[in-house]
Amino acid sequence: MRIYAPLQKIDEEQRMVYGYASTEALDSQGEIIKREAIEAALPGFMRFGNIREMHQPSAVGKAKGATIDDKGLYLAAKIVDDDAWAKVKEGVYSGFSVAGQVTARDPMQKHVITGCQLSEISLVDRPANPEAVFEMFKAGGLEKIGRRNSKADLAHIQAIHDHAAELGASCPGCAGGDDEDDDEGSGGGGDTVAKLARSLGRLTQDYARLAARIGRIEDQPLPARGALRAIAKHEDQGRHPADEPADTNGLIKAALARPRIF
């Protein structure tokens, strides 16, 4: 999850920021995290209490105090990173965002989260698109958006890409080709993941077509070897490829080597 809550107080002399990190308000995806769930998860988080920025791996501060009141989790954090503190003072970072995993939901109201693991709290901005900030608890783990895809996800995408390429699929968006999508911004990791996703979609379609074509080739009955040998002797006294044992893999490779029309 990544649920945004605005900062309420800034102490410039001490580099302290204060505000609610989680409440029971209905979030942008229609879910509610119960106060009791956050309260139960808080001791585990406070063992280290590191504060991050924009849910990135590096820490920029430390939680100095956390309380659960009638509204939710109220947090006090000291920011030690100069760049992060400058963004707080300029209003670039304007709130906290908590992240974690769902462990339980209300059986009658599935949108109500009753158990969770609180893995991190970050300083965040608040883009116009709320989905760029709010990342909700989802069963089975953290739902990732844009550049926040994990290395494991990207490795999985790359493995599918490589396998499809071995079968002859092309990937203009990944090979430096003139893909119109490449002209969109080049600085953000979110653009990179979006391009990979679009390229993966094209590769998946190519893969499906190739698999179907291979299936049709394998379903075609081969002529009897004796008949082929008789034809070969009539037309040419030399060896004919049909004298060799039938090689389905060879036929498939030959078919794939021919120009493809999709």
C-alpha cells in the first residue's frame, strides 16, 4: 500500500516533520485500513523506524515518535538528508505515505483491512493523478505502479522477451528501432516500464502466432518414406532428403526461417 496523508507541522530548527501517516479514511481505491491493524503492526516498524523518500530504498530520516489516537497513526520524524529536507521546506514533499502487505480482511466487508505488515513510511509528493501516490494493500503483496516495479518483475519480463526473441519475434521498442513510443519522455523509470509493458504485449502476440504456426506444422501428416523414395529414384538417382529419418524439429526450423506474414 501507499496511502498519502498531508504533513501538519514542520520544525525547521530541528528538521522535524509531524502528521498523520494513516487514518481510517476511505482511500482512492475504496479501501479502509483499520486503526487496530496499524497499531498491531507499528512495533515491528519502529524497531528500525527509517523514513524513506518516495518509497525508494535509501533512508532520509528516522521516526522519533509514533502514537495511535482516535484518528489514526500520528508520526514525528527527523529528516537528516539535506536534499530531502530542502524538498520538505519547498513543499515538494507534502505528506507521509505508508507501505506494507495485507494479512487479513473483514470477512463481510472485503474492502476493510484488519491485519497488515507495515514495511515502510516515506515522505512523498502528491501528483495530480492519485494513483501515482496511493498504492493500496492487495492480497498477496504490494501492488506496484510505474517505476516501482521490482527487479524480480523486470527480470521476469526480460526472460519472456528473450524467449520470444529466440522464436523469431521482433521487438522494435527494445532494440533501438524507430518505435513511436520511444519518443515519449526518457527520464523517468515509469516510462521505461511502460515501454517494456507495451513491447511485451507485442512480443506475446508474436509468440502466440508462432506457437500456433508450429502447432499447424506438427499436425501435418508426413508422406510415407517409401513413396518419397520412389519419387526420388524416378526424378534423380541421387540421395533424397526423405531417405533420412523424419526430423520434426528440422521442419519447424525450416518453416521459421521462411519469411513470416502475420
